[in-house]
Amino acid sequence: MGDGSLSQEEIDALLQGADDLGAAIETPAAPEAPAGVGIREFGDSEKSKLVEFAREAAQSMGITLSTVTAKKVEMTNPRVEVTDAATLVSQYSGRLVQIAADYSEGISGKHSFIIGEDTAKQMAALMMAQDEGDLTEMSLQALTEGFSQMSGAAVNAIEEKVKNSVKTAGLEAVIQEDPAGIDAPQGDFVRIRYDIKTDGRSTFVDELFETDTARAIIGTGGGAAGGLPAAEPEAVSGGAGGSMGLEGLFGGMSDQKPSQQSVGVQSVQFSPLTQGPHSEVTGNIGLLMDVSMSLTVELGRTKMLIKDILGMGEGTIVELDKLAGEPVDLLVNGKLIAKGEVVVIDENFGVRVTDIISPMERISNLE
């Protein structure tokens, strides 16, 4: 209308437009999507807790490798990343060695270590006390045994977190000719990369966890995603270390019976006690490096009657309990540590080591 007033039709049109605008505003007001946070939303707090755990595990694994290889091995600077198989594969080149060590008890999930070919050769040579060479079946066996010991050290750290027995299964070192052959967890998963230094050389080793497995580890130790009550993260946030995380875990017991409270206090004190012997072992090994030990090569053994021993003379042949061509035994202070084959070096006999007795077998021989 010319006088500036609105007709009824114009008013109706404006009111209809306002209704449409209100509907448009209300439509996006249903924030359903953010509630379905994806696995990649592995928060900074969770990563921080996992790095803290990884530092403890790295120290234990480094000490274990030092013991197995008789060389100083340092595993440091763990970096946590949530990734997927395609991204992981794109970061590698050449042949790799994957050592699977899936969790089978206490916690569950796929778990493995990955090292490059050069790193695998270096570590196998250290474990076998030989010069670096091609990766052989024997090299893979040595890597399997070495990483079995490393995994065992890491499991001890995990058991302190979850307060339950944890076991691994299917541990085996396998050569992957192509990075695309890596047996990675499905979907997104967690990779921890450690720097590893030994014998004047530096490289890295990757450890892969299923995301739920990583959350189970840090969650039971005071993390935000391990199934704890919602109030627990606040109790843990004031902690600076693993023992404080355990204090946060048991903090909810303050209103229960005194006997239950003492359990929490005992658990908080237990973690530091396990770390002391590790540091002492490292120092003690260093002090013993220049101590001489007797190495004996044993061709074989037999039992004889006293009358046969007394009847021995020049030309007597003694039949041993080993067949021709069987490896000889290498003993240190009477304890079997390796097997080998006899060789001739110039005019002297020598022994080429063909098999290293695993640390677990050596320990069982002490019983």
C-alpha cells in the first residue's frame, strides 16, 4: 500500500516467513553427532597417561635387552599416535620384521612390535653375539626370544596397572617383505614409537595396540576411558606419577571400612618398590663386566663302571653319548649357554656358535 501500511496478505506472508525461519533455526539444535565420538578422539589426557606408562615400560624393556645382549640398551622418548593401517604402511619402506605378542589373559587385543630390517639385523647380531648378517631362521628365533623377554618386562608394568595377571600368546618374529603385509589391528589403533640406542647406534621400534587395549591399560591405572566412574578422573588429575594414579583409583574407598582403606595405601606404595631392583641390576652388571669366567666346550659325556675306568689304558676308546655331527655344548661355569660346531682356526680348534640357549631355559637349569 502507498501509505506505508501493510495489507493483510503481506502480514500473512511475513508471519509465514518467520515460521519457516524458526523451523530452520530449530533443525540444527539436535547435537546428536558429537555424542558419537570416534576412536580417533583419543584425548590429550589419555595420550599423556599412555606416554607415562610407556616411559615405565621402556625402562624395563631397556634393562631386559641390556641383560640379554650384554650391551647397554636404552629405550627412550615414547611418542603416542592414533593411526590406521593405511597411514602406518605409508610411513615405512623396505623389508620389516613384525613380532606379534597378542594379549590373551587379563586384557585382550592384538599387540605387536615392528622394526626395520637393519634394526632387526643389529638386534639379532647383539643377541647372538655375532657379526651382522642376513636375517636367517636363527636370527628370527633370537629376535623372538629377545622380544619375548621385552614383552614380559612390559607385561609386569601392565600388571601393576590393572592389578591382574596378564599374559601374551602367539609371539613370533616374521619378516614382512612389503609394509602392506603388516598384520595391524582393524580400524584405528595406537602406535607407540620408542627411540632405541645401543652400541653407538640409534634407531626406533614401534609398538602397536588396539585402542581399547590401550584404554584398558591407562584406564585401570587411573585413566578417563577405562570404565571407571565419572568422578575418578578428578581424583587422579592431581597425581604426578603412576603411584598417584593408583591412589586415585582407590580414592573412592575413603568412606568404607578401614581394612579396605589399607589395601589402597599398600598398592600406592608397591609400585616404587619394584623399580629399585631394576636400577640396581643395571649398576651391578656394569661392575661385573671385567670379571673372568670359565668357558668350557663339552664334546659329550658317558657313564662307566669303576672296573672299566680302572682298566683304561693307552688306545682305549671311550664311546660318548653324542652322535657324530651333533653340536657340542658351551658351558660357562658349568652352566649350558649355547651349542655350536667345532672348527679349525689356523692350528687351533674353535667353536662356531649355532644356537643360543634362551634365558628362560638357563633360569630353569638353575632350579
